Amino acid sequence: MSPAFSAVAPGRVNLIGDHTDYMGGLVLPMAIDLHTVVTGERGGDRIRLTSAQEHEAVDLALPIGDPAAVTPSWGRYVAGVAAQLQGDPGPAGAVPLNGLTGTVASTVPPGSGLSSSAALELAVALALGASGSPLELASMCQRAELAATGVPCGIMDQLCSAAGVADHALLIDCTTLQVTPVPVPADVAVWVVDSGRPRTLDGSAYAERRAECEAAAALIGPLPSAPFEHIDQLDDELHRRRARHVRSECDRVRAFAAALSADDPAGAGELMLDSHASLRDDFEVSTATLDELVAELSARPGVHGARLTGAGFGGSVVALTSPDVDLTDAGAGGRRVVASAGASVEDVADTP
């Protein structure tokens, strides 16, 4: 077997820009200091992984069949990545697919909207020997998630985990796939507050929302750049609201990146509140619990703004605050997060 290694991939929090990535719009996530780590050895003809967070181990024979049929459910993400690597001739799969024996440990809480699945996918890909640019790795893992779950997710989660930059958020154009690091000012803090209501995208209305957006785009063209007068002329009121969110959210992402660069946390916070209102009213992916939590947080001294994060339907709220604010008692528990570097792998055979 090859030397022991440790593959690490961060979760992410999306500061602003939800339900825009799969329409080719703008997003502004940041990789965070919560990570999934796969440690082990390569070799053999099976993938065997145990997890400190999951009761059931993953034991897969190579080659991989249908990832969606794998049990336990967390093994579908592992199988999705392996299936992409065994059939992908591109740089992210340009290695023989050997087996893997190891362990998975994660501080990214599942169901929180912090991209635990993307972190697992990136860590497993690197553990299996995948190589390539952050974009190549992210694209492969995006395809793996679709194969594993059937959810037509955008590329934001995987690309943020792969391309994270310490002390920076990432402005991502999901049409050009250009990634621009945006410094997070030293005089602001980012908090993630658990709503206490876990969410999963498979089984939610995520795919339905995407289909509604695509129906609107078929009539007026790409939504991120659609003129508002064209949106207002859509006959279907539901399509108008979905399109209005995508277009206005992209505008808010640009303004938010400018506010961070100008060290204007108050302006950035107002944009977060506007984003939440749009996700609640025009896109209808919020919940009463999320709405109440955003209202409670935004009323606290030192909180510049808050919004749902991670596509909605439950999960978490992200808040931008002054450094002296403590939100550990908020919701079902708050955690301050720091911008992290992206996924990496290192040989640990000789580490003491």
C-alpha cells in the first residue's frame, strides 16, 4: 500500500447569493474552519471507510456501480466520487482508481447548510488520489453529488471548498467560473447560528425552484442579467418572483463584495437582511423558524445583519457582527467561524 495520508476539505458558509449559482449568477461564500478529514492508505480493490459521526461503515467493491443505490446513505457521496474518478479521463481523474482503507472525521455538522456533503466529496476525492485545479476537482465533485443524490446542485459548494483562501470570502461568477478573493475586514466577525431544524436538499423543493427559474429563463434569457422590465412582463406571477430574486440577489452580491472591500459592515448587513427578505418572499425557501431567528439576531446590538444560508428549508443563519458580539446562546447554538484555506492532502507517514 502507499504511504498514509490525510486529506482535508473545509465546509463553507454562504455570506450572500443563494439560488443563483445554478442559474449562472454571482455568489459570495467563504470556506470555514470546520473540516472533513479522511485519513488512511490507498490500495486493494475495495473502499472501506469508517466515520466517527456515522454508525455504519462504508464498504464498496471496485468498480463502483450505481452510487444512488449505496447504503448507508453517506456512502453515496463516497461512491459518487469514486464512480466519477473511475470513468473520468480529465485531470481530476487522471490516476488509476485503487482502493482505500481509512477513517472519516468531521467538524462540519450535517443538515446545517454548511456543505458537509461537498467537504466529504472533496476530501474523499483527494484521498482517492484525484488531482487537478480547484475548478476541475469541484466540477468532478459536483457531478458526483448529482449522481449520488439526484439533486441538481450548482458548483458553489464544491468550488468554495476546493478554492478557499484564508481570511477571504470568494466572489464566484458561476457563468465564467472566475473566482475573486474578497478580504474579510478584521473588524467584523462571522457567526453561524443553528436554527435547530436540520435540512436536506434531496426531498426538498430545491429541484422545483431550479425548474421554475429555468422556465423563466427560457422566456427572457439568463436571469442574472435580465432587465427588470422583462421580468415584470412575465405572465406567470410565480416566474416573476423567482426571476426577480435571482436578478436582485446577483445585484446584492456585487454590492456586498464592494461593502466588504470598503470596510462597510453596516452596508453589508443591510444587504443580508434584504437577501433574506427576497429568499422568504420571492423565492419561498425560508421557514418561520429561520425568519424568527433572523429577526431576533438583527435586533441584537452589534449585529450588522443576518440571513438564512445554505439554500434554506431549515439549517442555519449567518450573521455579520462586530468582533465583541457573542452569539453562542442564539438559536440552537451559535459558532464563530473564520475564513479557511481550501482542500489539501498531505503525506503523514513520517509525521511524529
